[in-house]
Amino acid sequence: MKETNIYETDELVSQYCDFQYAEDHFDVMNFAKACAQKASQYSKTTPRKRALDLGCATGRASFELAQIFEHVDGIDYSQAFIDAAVELQKNGRISYAQNGEGELKKQIIIDLSAYNFGESSARVAFFQDDACNLAPQFKEYDLVMATNLIDRLYEPQLFLKNIHERINVGGILVLTSPYTWLEEYTQKKFWIGGYVDENGYEVSTLEGLTKLLEANFELIATEDVPFVIRETARKFQHTISQMSVWKKR
């Protein structure tokens, strides 16, 4: 029996539509919006022509970045996520089922006009692709933002060792992750951090990132970015993601 990819299920598409477009919870700012705003601030001294939003899910951060950048590519491994983002961009609306109690669900409609993106949403192009093996066309970016992505890649080193080839000199790479390494997504031999090495040293993910990126990037900032994912009417995930910001040499 073929294993179901949870990122292609209606259930998870609905959850991420809710995560990216619904109201804030517990006074925690919308994560996609917060990341896009912070990335824009960190890139304010660099050109703002082209940006790449990796792990874009249903597209909120891509639309936010398009208010600042002339063009944004939004990429996700999940075709279902990309389909939802394209539908929202094309039709201006999308509906999804929000979980309530047990089997109870509420139909929610996202109306893109409520987010004041104006004509900037047309500056986004959405694609399904693999961050570990991106198509050659995705290059010459002034900003690459990869949100909550690295600990869900099957081999994150492939992404991290090659991403400099996609970014202009002086461009910015923004990574966020709660560093929840799990073998169901990434074999342990490919973990960037969160393990004890052969010498008994505890390797943090930030250390692992630095080792992989320092040849081409300078670490310029880190900060914590919280987020809340609504699972049901009375169950929420409250997580702290670390944002690390790198400038290409």
C-alpha cells in the first residue's frame, strides 16, 4: 500500500489556508506576514527586483513579498499547496473546511481583496518544485526566503550547499525553522544539527548551518519568530521558529 503524502491531502491544505490567511491567535502575528516583513527589512539595502519564497505553501508570504519586490517566485514541493495558491491568485477567492469539534467543520472563504495586495499579487508566479533539486530557471534572486523548510527536506545539504548559486552577490538568504528533526522526513545521517557527534559534542542546527554556508555567506542576524497553527477549535500548536539571516559574499 502506497504511503499517503500528508502535504497533498485536503486536510493539510485547509490547515495551511487557515494558518496563512485566517485571524491571528493569542496575539501572535501571522507567521507568513511576519517573515515577509522581516525579510523585507533585512533586504532594504539591497536591490529588490527578484525574490524566491521556498516552502511557500498556499502563497501568503509570496503575496506579501510582491508588495516590495518586482517579481516573486513561490515554490513548494506540494502540488496541492501550489494549486491552492494559483486558484487564489487567479480567482481572488478560495474556500476551505476549518476544523471544529470532532467531525464538525465550518466552510471558510478567503477573499484576496481583503488583504490589500492590490495589483502586486500579479507579480507572483507559483511553481511545484524540489528545493533539493531546483530547476535551472530559478536563479538571480536578491532575496531567497525558506520558511520552516530545512527540517522537512530529505537531504537539506543539497539545498544549502547550492543555494548560493541562485542568489546575487550581496543578496539575502533568510531561513526559518523550529529545528524539529524527525526521521520520517529526514534520515538522521542528513540532519544538520540536533544530534551528538562521534566525539560526544552536541551539534546545534545553527552550527550546522554555519558550517555549510560560511564559505559563501555571512551570518548577519538571528531572531525568534513564533507561530500558532490552529488544529481544531480548542487545539493549537504554538511553536518558536529561529530565523537566521545570511548575506552572500
